[in-house]
Amino acid sequence: MKTNMKKLAAWMLALLLVLPIIPAIGDDTVEATLHPNTNTIFRDKLKVTCESPIIAVGASVQLNATENYTLEWSSSDENVATVDAGGLVTAIAAGKVKITASEGTYSDSITLRVIDSDKTPKSETDETSEGEEKDEGEPEATSADESMIIVINADKEKVTYDGEAHSVSYTAVSNSPSFDETKVEMVNPNRVVSGRDCGVYQTKYEPEDFTYDGSAENVEFIVSNGWLQIRPASVAVKLASFTKKWGDADPDLKKGMVVEGLCGDDTFEMLNLEVTREKGEKAGSYSVMVADTERENGNYRVSVTEGILVIEMPPVKIKSSMEGITEAAAGTEVFLTAEMEGLNTERFNIQWQMGDTRDADSMTDIEGANEPVYSYILDQNTAGKYFRVLITLK
């Protein structure tokens, strides 16, 4: 019986199981903080303090207050000095100013003197007007020939991590027209604050740490401390995409990774980050990611562009025992063989199908045809059929 060998040629469709990339979602949890009613707990008396009651024009000083109060800050004269919501006072012009912190009926104030280094302060007789009550803690006024007031303002500096050491510097200003900044020396060099890694380094200068050389005047040092903050640098990690055959070992996920923004001789390993991928060994797409991303880690803040690992199904070939034959008699047994290159067929489900067209919808399972080799008898029912094998992972 002459047969149409093109129709006898079997063909195959191996289904690729695609896993959607789904971010891991942890258990739903709710975190809450209980804030007690401040009116129902015992609190220390509200008190406002300051390290330096005398500040120079253009400088700032941080005021401190008793804890457990929710404060509103105000200035008696914003032309002299302003104060922000956190109690940071910024000097605008020479003069006196009262800074007040309050919560409801609770309040406390502190009086600051703002000096201009280019001008001599007022005399004692001008400090308090007639009938004005002198505030407790208000600095005493002195004339230039009696005392030289030198204000040391340590810097408040923010830098970004660059692998180098940074130090806190300071400036010196005075109320005396004869003041020479070059004559101010630090006698205790151990007080110099420096830092290399991220963090906040606070100065703890004391008046006795400084001296004024070459002057016979009575010198008084007032210190306003500051801090150095080294903030994390930004690092961008770009992960590559990979493809492997099912059953192969994972490739090196760090291969092809690009890291931008590291400082000096720093390496990716110093970040203590791990390159991982979504779990699974079925064919499909899996996200390649870096653990602990988008959070501060040491001296760096890391952002990541993820990659993809694609696991491909193995190639499957179908061979027919009638290849090259143009004519065959009825009753000829035909063998179709599904070959999976280099893979153990025990790891797969095999299902042979038969249909009248190449359309997969026309294919139906052949009962019992679940082995790599399927045989059928060439007759009027099979001569015009199309065959395929469906391969899926167990």
C-alpha cells in the first residue's frame, strides 16, 4: 500500500513550563508602638539648657530640653535669632534674644547673646533697661578692655563615605576688635574628632582645650560643640541574566555582575550581600537577586537591578523507522522513537498523541502509549494521521 510519507512523519511539541516571577511575601504582621499620655505620667520639670549662651552672627547652637515633652519653640526677636522645631537656634544679628520652649501650660526660656566679631559689645549700663528684670542664666556683659570673649564653634558637617578619614574643624570669633584668629591654638589635640566609616562623630571640646597666644588680655573661651556625620555612599548592582538546560548545575550568578559606586579598594564582598535566585528546578524563569537590598549596609546603600535565570526544557527529537521509505505494505509496523539528549527519561512523563491535522487541538492521547518508543501498524486508520509526543517533567 502506497502511503503519504509526509503525513506519516511524526512531529513533537515539548511544553515549556513557565514559572511566573513572584516576589516573596512574608507573613502579614502589624507592628505598633504604644505612646503613653504625657499628662498622666510623672515628668521632670521642663528646663532648657545650652552649651554656649553666647553665639556669633551666622552661627547656630542646639538647645536641649527635658525629655518626655512635645515642645513648641519660639524666639522673642527673630531679627536677632530664629529657632526651628527641633530647638536649633541660628544667630541673625547682634543683640539679646529669649528662646522659649513650651507645651501647654509648661514652659521655660533661656536668654542668648549674639555677638558680632567686628563690633564691641554694649557696656554693662546698656545691657538691662530700667525696670527690666534680668533673666536667670543671662550672660554678663563685659567691656572689650576687661575681657576678650572668644567663641569656638565646632562645625556641623555632613559628608558622604569615600573611604578617606574626615575631621571636624572649628572657627573662632570674638567680641574684641583686637582679636587675631591665628593666635587661637588647641592645646589638647586628642579632642580632635575624626572618622572614616559611616556614623555620627560628636565633638566634646572644653574651654580649657584652647589658648590664645600673644595677648595680655583676660581671655574667656566659650565652646559650641558640633558633629561630623558620614553618610552611606550609593552602590548600584546590576545582575546578569542566564540560561541553562534542565538538569544542569546553576551558572555562577556573580559572573557578569556590574557593581558601580564602590570607593577606593572596597570590594563587593565587603558589603556582606549574597546573590541568590528563586527556588525551583522546573523549566521556567526565576528571578536572580541580591539579599538584603535597598537598606543601609555598612558604608553603602545598595540598589539592585535583578537578573533572570531561564531553565530550558531538554530538546526532544522523534525518529521514525520508516525514514527514507516512500512505499510500505499494509500491516507494516512503524516505530516512533522520542530521544531526549543526555537526559534520564525516568524524570519525565511521556504521552504519545495522534490527530487528523497538525493542530494541537486535534490531537488526542493514545491510551497506553507512555514509553520513549511507540509502535503502530500501518493500515487505513493510521496512514493519514499525524503524531506527536508530549513531554513534561514529573
